[in-house]
Amino acid sequence: MEAMTGGKFLQKFRLYETRSKFYLIGRDKSRSHWRVLKIDRLECAELGVEEDPTSYTENECQELLWRIHEGNRLTGGLKFVTKCYGIVGFVKFLGPYYMVVITRRRKVGTICGHEIYSIGKSEMIAIPSVIVCPNVAYSRDENRYKRLLCSVDLSKDFFFSYSYNIMRSLQKNITEKNTGQVVYETMFVWNEFLTRAVRNHLKNTSWTVALVHGFFKQSKLSVSGKDFWLTLIARRSRHFAGTRFLKRGVNEKGRVANDVETEQIVFEDTSDGIPSHMASVVQHRGSIPLVWFQETSRLNIRPDIILKPDVDYKATRLHFENLALRYGNPIIILNLIKTREKKPRESLLRAEFAKAIHYINKGLTEDKRLKFLHMDLSKLSRRKGTNVLALLNKVASDVLDLTEFLHCEISTSAKSEGAPSGERTVAKPRDDKCSSDQSECVAKLVPLLLQKGVLRTNCIDCLDRTNVAQFAYGLTALGRQLHALGIIESPKIELHAPLADDLMDFYERMGDTLAIQYGGSAAHNKIFCEQRGQWKAATQSQEFLRTLQRYYNNAYTDNDKQDAINVFLGHFQPQQGKPALWKLDSDQHYNIGRQGTLKEEIARSFIKRSLSDGNILLENSLPVSNCNNGEKTGLLPMQQLDDIREPSDSAPDISICEPNPSSSMNYGTVPGGRHSMSEEWQNYLKRLGYPELHSSNFLDLDLLSSSGNSCDEEDEEVFESVESSTSYSEQGHVDEGRDDTDLSRSSSQLSDTRDYSDRFAHWIANGGMLCY
């Protein structure tokens, strides 16, 4: 494997300055390869970067620095600024360019000799000399943009490698030959925009590091007296990235919110760190690929879901075409949202998703059709005597029968000009200029088995329920991976085995990390807690506090967080004479990168929101002046989507108005009551052309046959208010199957939005124990 014996990639840097230039000195790990990058400090508005083509030895480099110092003695000479470990990128707001560098790093793992690092500390350095740009005309806004970018904490959940393409899965590194800057343009490199200017100018990537955002954890585990290394990687897409209520569904390019690729790598523990076999499996999570969104509200813990018609499901189709391009076929969809509710919410998205899959499949050949399973995990988790993880393990087993996983053999040999067909190295491909600086000893990976297709899991937020399902899939895959490596005899790991507990810890930590990034709090892990046999009352308290923390962040901090992400990713670029990001109204801010014309987005601002708990609205900007009851209702949201009319969730019995104010046609209503949402609701949707909601085209559904308590027999879990919610009752506990637990409060209770205490704000930001 390339770089396994220390390939000549620049890994350590020292930054020096004179009045006119910065000099960045970079060297490889073996200290035999030294390079110099010059950065002009006399230009305020443009970025001037020049790479010295000479490769120096250490003594030659020291002599060069001495000559530079002597040549600039009259203006202060050459001064040392900082040591660093790579350039994150260059950024410009309203004034000068800044350089962001890594000043401290931590080793977090190794993949076949390639070291993986996280960032310990970073620094933003203004490039122009003070004598060139003494003042910035927009200094107040400039400083605010700087604070905004710095609020993206690079020391949390970002990782990189100098010699391994950590932004790609092991299988892609083996089977694809993309080199140089191509890997920076992938969806998982978060500093693509920040490095674009310097990469395009230098035509190489020697000085920058590609940052991946998500989760990385590696540990040595043991089973049957044999040691092995388990690595869990989550890569968050930079496309359509953001926070929970500000980024939902799919955009016009087929990119979904909260798009995360999860890879589980297993290899045996060896004395030299080079295993003979490796196994990897990839799965995917992402928001429901329909055009839907929510607008944050401090008055409603569960904001209205707005579903926007997508003609011929173009965005949904693009999303699945992209998945097929990334992973091949089959694409298997595990949809965990609710089947039916007393107040239709998730269930409408579920019905529309089922209809979209059915529509798309009609245009695909048999071998490319989407395979799906709609599974109400929330309902199943509340059934007495139902082991949800066992059911999910059965689903995972059937999925793995279809997709399989990567199993490859590693052989180390002297470097040769060409490799036999089917053999690939897994080193980080740089550019042609660096190709002569490779290691003399490489390891070739010969794939014995390749993964084909992928499992795509989602719930409403793709956080809590999704993480439970991904753990079940990972556990089933781990058994097969260890069996393929010859570490265990049976390809199955029992749920109560110590190794299952170890893996659960991996996925629980990953779930918490991803939930904080997207949702603002750690994940709801009640199913994991029950599996461990933890005290139920303590679990309920923890779940409630996480719900409260998620609500606070969604309502009060997500807008600033979204602004920071948009600036970091280059979605918003400040310009002099243009409005600042924080001066844009909420509609403009909310819809950066969103599908739809400006006229459509402005029209949305005229829609008044209902304060009832969790409406699903179907977007329409027309006012309703005439309903079936003959009363004028003003500007109310219409529930309209092609040929479907759904009952409102604000009353048990209601008829739906036509979008035309002059029309009063009465569509059939769905009877209310506790037992009215089953057969009637299903038949109603069938008549409108929706497929069966409890359905799968690849799995035996006898597995999920009805048993135990019906969802209709359970009361909706509701907290009366934030202040009184610390006392629980049997019907007022946290619903482990829901990503956004109800905290229903009347508008009168919340009309007076009060400031939170310093202790509470500190707990929100830093965690720990909250005491009063």
C-alpha cells in the first residue's frame, strides 16, 4: 500500500514572515523532502501564492531561510510565526484574505499504515501586512464574519489524512483511480471551497488537507481470544448541509439533508500493522427525499411540515440516480416513519414516499428497481414482547444477502510499474507532479468480494430511530465480516454477546455526535438503554432533558449555526455594497440553495401558520375566503397535493376546502375517533393511488405481522409544559420512537418568551448536570 513505509507527503510545516511575504516550509515525515510556499503580503484584495519548484534537503532549507533573513534585515528580518500541520484554506470576506491553518493535531486511528488525524487547534491569520491594510472599511461586519467562520469548531468532528483518501470508502479507493484535485470535489470534503483558490493556482494539493466532517472511532476489540481492529466512520455530505429545521427533504439537484455515509471497517491485529485481509461495509442515511420542509418556531416544539408538490418526482428520482451512481444497485430503502397517527404528520410523508417509490419503479428495469421496506419502528418499539433489534437484525440479514460487503486480501511487494487486473493500491492519489515521490514498498489489495448496492435508512430526522437500525445492520454485518476474516466460526453475533455491547457503544457515540451536529442534542437512545437493562426512570429523565436541549438549540441557536455553515461552505459569499448575511430576512436566509423561484419563496411568507400541534401543510399561497362551512377563514394553509385531500389534525371531523375560493366541493372525510385511523385510512389512501403502507418488495412481511398492542390503543405522549414536565405519569413519558418528542404548550403560555438562566445556557452549551 502506497505510503505504508512513509511516502513523501508534506505533513509538518513552519510559517515564517517578513514584511512583504509569508514563507511556509513543509516537510515529509522522514525529513528528507522539503518544499517552500511563498505568499504575497503586499496585495490586499488578491491572493498571491507561489510554490518554489525546488525540492530541498534540510540543510539547504536552513540556508535558504538564513539568506531570506539577511535580505530583509533592514525591515525586521525573517520572523517565526507558528508551526502547523496543513492549510485548511483561504477565505475573504469584505477586506483582506485570511489563511486558516491547523496548529495542533491528534492521531485518532490508522487504516493500513495510513494515519488518520483530528484537529486539536486551528488559527486564522490575516495575510496582508498591517502597513498595506491598516483599516478595513467594513471593520464591524468584517469582524462579525470572522467570528461566524470561527464558530465552526474545527476541533470537533473533523478529521483528515495526508496519505489516505478518507473522504472515500475503502471499496472506492480500491476500485477507482481518481487522483489529485478530483477527490477534493467529492461531496464529503467540507473545505473544498476554502481550498479551491490555492488548488487551482498551484495545480496540486500538496499544501492543503481535505477535511471530512462526521465521526471517526477506532478501537481494538477481542473475540474468541483473537484481537481485531474495528473502525467506524461517518461522512457528512457538504451538499444541502445544515441544521434540523432549516434543512429538510431534498433540493432540486437531488441532494438530501442530513446525508451521511457510514462505513464499518474490520481488520485483524498484526505486529507490523499490515493485515492480510480487510472487510468493509457501507450504509447510508438521509432525509426523506421529498420536497418538504419546516419553519422553526419558538411557539411550537413540532413546527408544521410543509410538503411541496414535485412534478414527476424529479428531485426524488435524481437522488436515487445519484445513490445508484455512488453505490450501484440494488438500492434498498428502510423507511422507519410512522404508519398512522391520530394527527396525520409523519404518516402523510410516508404515504407520499411510498407513492414516489412506486412511480419511479414503473420506469426502471427489474434489476434497477428500488427495493423497500416501510417499517413503523415507533409502533413496534411499544409493543409488549417485541424485540425491535431482533426484527431489525432479520431485515439486515436479508439486505446483506443482496448487497454483500467488501472483502479484500492484502499483499505487500516491491513497487512495480503496473499491477495485475483487479489489484489496486489504497494510497492518497495526489497529482502528476507528486507521482515520482511515492514509497518504494506498496501493498496491493485484491478484492475477493465487492459490495453492490446500499441500504438507505431514514426516519423523520434520520437521527434516533435511524441510528438504532444502523446499529442492527452493523451488528449483522460485523458477524459476517469477522467470519470472512476467519476470526469467528459462525457469521452471527448474538444481541447479548459482549461484542454486541462493544459495537453498541460505537454506534451510540456516533448517533450522539451526528445528532448534536444536525439536531442540537445527543440522540434519543432509549432502545439501547433498554437493551442494557438500565433503570427506566433514569432513561426517561435523560430523554426529556435531551428533548429540551434539542428544542432550545433548534429555536435559539440554529440560525447562527446555519449562517456559519453557509459561510464555511461558500454558499454565501459577502460582497461590499450587498446586504450582510444577518440582514437578510428569514425567508431569504432560510431558502439559501432551496428549490423554487423567488416568487414562490416570497409567496410562502404570506402563509399563516397554525399553532396546533404538528400540522402537515401542503403549500399553496392562495387565500381561502370560502370553505364548506361558509365561514371566511382568511389566509389559511391549504392541504392540497394533486388529487389527495387529507383531514386536518386540528379536529377529528373536518372537510377540506377547494383551493379555488369560489368552490365548495366537499371531499370525503375520514371519520375521527380512536379506532378510525386503520382500515378506513388505508382504504382511503388506496383509492387515491397510494401503495400499501406496510409493504416491501424484497422481505417476507410475516416477520412484521401484527401482534401485541395496537398503536391506536396508546395515548399520545405529551408534556404539558416545560415547567411541569419533570413529573411523569404512565401516559406522559418520552416516546423513544419519536425524533421530536412533543412538548405541547399553548400559545398563551409561550407568548411571553422569557430569557433562560445562565446555568441553563451553560448546560445547553457544555452539557453536564443541571441542578436547581
